[in-house]
Amino acid sequence: MPVSAPSKILLISSGQPSLNPRLVKEADTLTSAGYEVTVLYSYWNDWGTTHDAQLFPSKKWKAIRAGGDPVQKRAAWFLSRLIHKTATMMLQRTGNYKYFADTATARASYFLIKEAKKHKADLYIAHNLGALPAAVKAAGLYKKPSGFDAEDFHRQEVNDDTNSYHYKIVSYLEDKYLPGLNYITASSPLIAEKYAVFYKRTVTSILNVFPKTAAISVTKNEDKPLRLFWFSQTIGPNRGLETIIEAIASARTAVDLHILGKFADGYGGHLLQLAQNAGITSNDLYFHEPVMADELFKIAAQFDIGLASETGFCLNNNMALSNKIFTYIQSGLAVAGSKTPAQSALMAQYPRAGKTYRSAKELAAIITAYDQNRELLFQTKKQAFETGQSQLNWENESQKFLAVINSVLANSAVKNES
């Protein structure tokens, strides 16, 4: 009896794999499960390109970039920007979402659609909104299933203004494409619940956790200044850093604050001035360049407290559980998390992994308490690490993801046979 070929799956993103650990985890999981995986993506920035070059040789899945880049494929890059800007301008002037929304949603959307249609797969998965038209249109062309991973509640990801351009284009695209998908996953229980209510369908929550980090050793800080850690791809406003600076100044205890990521335009000078005004010297404040996702855990493990400082500036920010808080837990840091609904619920479920705060004053009290009781700090770090190894890890969440994928493909096979 002939052995059937493995099912082909196309994952699509309007960003870059190294900037999207969630995409990489799914591609790795699918490959390990025996699927033939291709990742279609587009250029986002230079350091992401450098990290992609380091990432791809170790992967068994294939990566294809669409839409050019400003160095090697400048003609396609220029054309993609022209198409995107023209579509955006026409959409804003005419309000004709039917003709312009698909190509206005992301810089490379037109090229992602064009390239996706070249690949006959058994399942098409969009990993952000800019990839959604490509996944659905390619799936429709070959009469195959499609899915979407909602890493955020996208229509209220930037702000809560329902009259904004962002809200209107995202709402249009989601209303157009999400009802017809074969599955939707989301990065937090609250986001999953929100989409489920909106579209009256099942949405599965897949947490932003990572593979187990058993090689990490949790260390006790006996008498050195507390080492605080915060990271993100972008260091900018609305991330809670102002509250952190205020809390450190108020705590009046010796701490080292380490921040990892790329500064948004103009924000670096603002943050440095804010720290200086608060009495935080350059000897207490450290900035680090972005690193590969796999390297982050060893770096994080050097610190004592991980700061998950979401401000709740929009509905999505209130509902999201970023990879930040799970990185801290899996690296053995005591978590100090702001009391957004999503983070409050998580920390209520795992209270021994850290504490939550509403204000700079409450964060200062947390820092002071850990400084004065180093044994409590050590035990919290150990409990966080053990939670990451036993419960909050990708080994567990990936099984939920695979169950969704296997079900979709099995249903598709039955449909094709009937």
C-alpha cells in the first residue's frame, strides 16, 4: 500500500519569523508532527533580517520572503510601498473597503496574496492581519481550509476609538474573513472569549509560552542590588516604563534596571531624562540590544524581578498576555505585573509566581518587600520556574494547537472524500 505524502501547511505573516516567536513555535511543532511546512513572510526591519539569517539554518521548514526589501530586492520593495500607499490613500479618500482594504492592511499584502496563490497546500494559516487576505484567497483558490491566529484583539489594538481609520479597516477585514475560517486561535483567554462572542464560534486560547527551560539554574541574590528586567521588541510609550521609573525612585532601595529592545523614535532621550530627573544614574540603568528568542531566557535568568508593566491603554492591552510575562516565569524570575484583567487573572491562578500592582506606589512596595526579604524573593523565583516547567510551557500548549490543526485537516479530508 503506498504511503501518502505529508500534508502541506502554509503559514503566512506580514512580518518576519525572528520577530514572531509564536509563528516559529507553530512551524516547529507542525514540522515535528510530520507536516511539510512553508513560512511565507515579508521584510520588517534590518535586525530582524540578521536574526532570520541565524534562525533559518536550524529549521526544517522552508521560508520564502515576499514583497522585496530595501537592500537586495529594491524594485519589489519600492513597488510594494507604492501599492500600499496608493491603496491606503484611495481607501481613506473614497471609503471603498471592498476594493482597497486587502492591499492597504500591510506593506506587503499584495505580494503575500500573489505569492500564496502559487503554493498549493492542505491548510493556510494567517499569523497576523496583514496576512489574512492572502491565506483566505489562496485557500479559496485551491478549495482548502484556512485558519487565523489572533495574537491581539486587533480592532482595538492601537486605541479604543471606533471612529479611527485603524478600527474601521480592521473591523472590515475581520468581519469579511473571520466568519468563514475553519479555525481561530488567540493568545489569551480574554481575547479568545472576545472573538468567540463577536463571531459566535469556538476560539481556542493558545498561550504565548515557550518550550521548557530546564537548563536554567535559579539563583539567590543574597545582598546585591535587586536586578530588574523589562524587554520588548520596541521600547516606547504606553508600555509602563514611566511607572517603573517612578516606582524605583519611590522605593529608595538599590536596584539595577535592565531594558532590552529597540527604542522608538525619540523615546530614548525621553526615558533617560525621566530616569535622571528621578535620581536614577547611568550606573543603575542598562540598555541591551534585541537578541534571538532562544537567547532571551539565559539573559533573563540573570535577573531577580521581571516587570510586566502593561498599562491597559486600550481594550487589547487589557486582555493580552504577552510573551514577556511567560518569559519571566519560565526563566525563574519573580513577576511584578500590572493589574490588567488578563494579568490579574493569570497571577491569581499562579499566585506564588509573583505579585501585581495598580500604581507606582504599589510597585515600589513590591520592590521594597523583595529587597528586605531575600528568602521570599528566592522562593518566588523558584516557584515561578517550577510553574513554567510543569504547566506554563509550549509542550503543553502545543498539544492544544495540534489538536486544532489535526481536527481541521481530518474534517477537510472527510469532506473531500464525500
